Amino acid sequence: MSSPEVPVRRVVMVGAGIIAAVVVAVAVSLGIAPGRDARSPLPFEAIASQPPLHSAPQLARERERRAAQQRLESAGWVDAKQGIVHIPITDAIAILAARAASAPEAAR
């Protein structure tokens, strides 16, 4: 049985093409290809700047919900220097309803 002849030149050309494609793909993915905006972060920098993932996001979300609910139900200073406060949402609704009820018909 005779062994088939392997076209060495073709194998070398295909290998060189694969290597070139890998080099171009790596250059593009790292952003070092021509035309890349130097101010934009590299892919791994963008991922690193994201907030960390939580192993139990339900707990973090529940804490956020409770804090928001506490803010809606309490009064306090937002900016004491400028005289800005926050009041309970139910009080705010009552104040706005009273203002609307006492406003003249033309203003409604």
C-alpha cells in the first residue's frame, strides 16, 4: 500500500493562515487594532469596574427595599443648609390634596 503524498506547502499555508487569524482576533479583542478609541476601556477593565455579583441578591434587594420604605415613611433633612427636608409620603399626599382642594376653580 502506498502512502499518499502530503502537500507540505498547502499545510504550511493553512497553518500560517490560522495563526494570522488568531493574532488578529486577539488584537481586536484587546483593542490594539487600528481604529480603537484610546479612551474606551479594554474589555477586562470594563468587567472589573462593574459592581460585584452577590451570591444571594435577594438579601441585598430586601435591604434596599427596606431602606427605601424607611425613607418613604420618615422625616429628615435632605440639605439642612438649604432648608430641604423629606417627609413621609402619606403626609406629602395629604398636603398636596389639601392644596388642590383649597385652590380656586380656575387654577385646577
